[in-house]
Amino acid sequence: MAATGHDGPMTDARWQDADNYLAEQLVEDDKALRSALEDSQAAGLPAIAVSPLQGKFLYILARLIGARRVLEVGTLGGYSAIWMGRALGPQGRLVSLEVSPEHARVARANLARAGLGEVAEVIVGPALVSLPKVLEQAGPASFDLTFIDADKTNNAGYWEWALRLTRPGGAIVVDNVVRDGEVANAASTDSAVIGSRQVIEAMGAAPAAVATALQTVGLKGYDGFAIALVSGPDGTA
Ligand code: SAH
Ligand code: DHB
Ligand code: MG
């Protein structure tokens, strides 16, 4: 039975059971990923990484588009970065932006243990400060895939930078946009909900992208992500 209402997170044991079953069948038990979560927890990081199934979805998405260069906003302990970094091949490059030096330290160690020490770079600082520098150094349209998963308040700003930094034919994924369905609440005063609505509306209005969003349930409750395909200035990919 769904324990819900507007006064608490919507959770359902069936969602978790199904997620666990699906992950058991589909996601191989992996030392580097498991250790990344264990060490993140030991270091006191919040347990808000993408789920194993979601991580593998990001991996498959990166493989599908032949990604070689990935940009991530919000590293935490590097769990999603490991998944995406593994999709890139030895010439791959993953740049992940993280405001917390402690999170970045844990993430770098986790990425190194996963064999991605040469592939992944974690840049410490507020992402809105780092993103202009990334653009300066890497140039426009230099990433195949951008994963936005940091503070939700700044999502619309991250989206604008992602549009500049992601190549036509590339993809931009924004995590956690549904927020227990609160995304539909225009009267919400929650800054994360407001940020989610702002990014959804910007994605819908962007001439240089086609976007959709999918609601999800599972280990992380009721949430969802948005995904955009970046197109060229003339609407072609
Ligand atoms: N992508 C990660 C989870 C990220 S959690 C995973 O799935 O494994 C969100 C992260 O964004 C946290 O580590 C938080 O410290 C970071 N963050 C919050 N505000 C930020 C900001 N302004 N700039 C960069 N990172 C930020
Ligand atoms: C939170 C952040 C996330 O990126 C996520 O996937 C779940 C929760 C949070 O800040 O609570
Ligand atoms: Mg997230």
C-alpha cells in the first residue's frame, strides 16, 4: 500500500522489492561500485547516488550515443561517474563538478579504484563558477552527454550551460525532476521544486533541443528524470 499524502515522501515496499529484483537479475555485483557506496557512506556522504539500475541506464545511454566525453554536474562519491566513465573507452574523458571538497576527495579515490583515475577529473567549486571555465577550456559542444544532478535550485542555469557544452546529437539528462509529483505544483515554495519546474519549462521551450521526461519509482521513491536530445541551430541533430 502506498504510504503517501502531500505531507510525506511517497514510498511503497513493492517499488523497492521490484527494484531489488530487477537489479539482482540485471546489474552484476561489482566490487568498485559496491566499494564506492560503502566508502561514501563511511565518509558520511548522503545516500543519494543514482540507484544501480539508474546507473546502468546512464551507462547504456552513453554507449548508445557512442559517448567519449561526459560532463557531470554533482559528483557526490562518484557512483554515477563510475557508471558513465566505464562506457567511454580508454580515450574517454569525464569531467564532474562538485562543490564539496570532501565529496570530491571521496569521489576521486572511488574513481581511481574503479580504474578511471586517468579518465575522470573532478573539479571542486560551485558548478556555476566551474562551468564557464569548462567552456573556456574544452570549447562549445565538446561533450556527448551531460548529466545534471547537483543542487536543484540551479537546474535552469545548469541547463543553459549544458546546451552550450553538449554537441548536437548529444544528450542532456536532468535527475530528480518529479519530486514526489510536486513538479506539478505551481504553488510550491520548495526551491528544489521551483528549480525543477524552471528546468522543465526551459527544456520545453528550447529551440535547440527535443526533450521528454519519465516518472520513476523504486529504491529512491517516486521521482523521475528529464532527457533532451541536443539539435543543431537549424533543428537537425
Ligand atoms: N551524481 C551523483 C549524486 C550527486 S548528489 C550520483 O548519482 O552518484 C548531488 C551533489 O551535488 C552533492 O555531492 C552536492 O555536494 C553537489 N552540489 C550541491 N550544490 C552544488 C553546486 N552548487 N555545485 C556543484 N555541486 C553541487
Ligand atoms: C537528493 C539529490 C539527488 O540528486 C537525488 O538523486 C536524491 C536526493 C537530495 O538532495 O536530497
Ligand atoms: Mg540525483
